[in-house]
Amino acid sequence: MALIRSIAFNVIFYLSIFPITSVIIILYPFLSTIALQRFGAIWIKFSLFLLKFLCGVSWRVEGRENIPKEPSILVSNHQGQWESLFLQTLCFPSSSIVKKEIFYIPFFGWAVACMKPITLDRNNKFGGLKKVLKEGVIKIKKGFSIILFPEGTRISPEEGIQTFASSCGLLSINSGAPIIPICHNSGLFWKNKRFIKTPGEVIVRIGKPMHGSDAKKLTNDAYEWIKSNYKEIS
């Protein structure tokens, strides 16, 4: 039964990508970035509710009230596709950090480009960090929140929380925007690179804003908060 439900979800999910991305690309010259992001969020919510209906993967959010109205830096652990989608529904406008290779994917990559993300060259880590900091500060000053996965790659739930890159603390210090730590266990249910989805409840915990004057300590504070909370929900 789980296989049949997962097949149904994946078929509808991937078939829906072409029409939604086509509409976003067509509307790009006429709508603001925030309007495009809100429109894209409708598809994300549809996909997540479809996942819940067909595969039994529900979710519960704790601490949503901790997200401020002003631009902030959403810092989360990274396990798979679920949070990559969900986090983009939490605040508008926002800017994710994506690999530049994504733009080469027909329609999907072109639609992502329309959302004005910050691109990252993984082959040039030092230059990539400077670019993230520079463009991140500019985005925040323009009213965008930044979505960051400081582990740098998807980590299996069994591996826990891995060391954070210093980008989140540096970006917070340079921009004055607070870090909002976010912890989840989505990888237990939408497993990375696994076709079959496992029924269960994704728990998302959102912490209170973190401020500081020491980038290294601020990064470590976010790491410790996420690590501690992950132990409780995993």
C-alpha cells in the first residue's frame, strides 16, 4: 500500500511542476518577487497536503510566533526535500541559497531563477561565502529574509546535526538581522533519495530570535539549540 500511495504522490507531484513553473515564468515580467513567491507557495502547500492525504505525512509547527515581521535569517538543519519546500511558506519575501546548476534545469530551474535566490558555487567555497554574505546583506536591506542550511548538504536523520558553516553568524553580524533557529525531523518520513514515503508527523520547532556580536558564538548558539531540540524530536 505504501508503494502505491508513493507512486500516486510522485506522479502528481512531478506532473504538477511543469504547469506551475510555466505560469511563474510567464508572470515573471508582470508580478513582483513577493507576489511570485506567494503564488509558488500555493503549489508548495498543495504538494504538502497531497503528501499528507496520500502518504500520511502530516506536520506540526511549534513556535511560529517566534518569526518576526522584520527580515531575519532562518537557519535550519537539512535532511531532504520536505523542509526545502516548507520553509519557503513561512515568510515573504525570502531568498534561498541554491546551487547555480539548478538554473540549468528546464522550467523548474528557470522558475527558481524568477524567485531571485542567491546562487552558490560549491567549487569555490571561500568566494561562495563572500558572495553569500554580500548578496545576503543586500537582500536583507531590501526586506528579504534569508533561508540557510548551514550544514551545507542533506544529512540523514541517523547522523544527527552536523557542524555548521560560519555563514549564518557572519550574515547576522553584517546585516543586523536576527537568526531564527529551526529544527525538524522531516527526513524520517520523506527520506532523501528514497521513493517510498513513510507515514508519520513531521515536527518543526522554531526558536526565538538570536542576536549577538560574535559571529562564531552566534553560529554555535544556533547549532546547539538545533542539536538539543533535534534529540527531543528524532
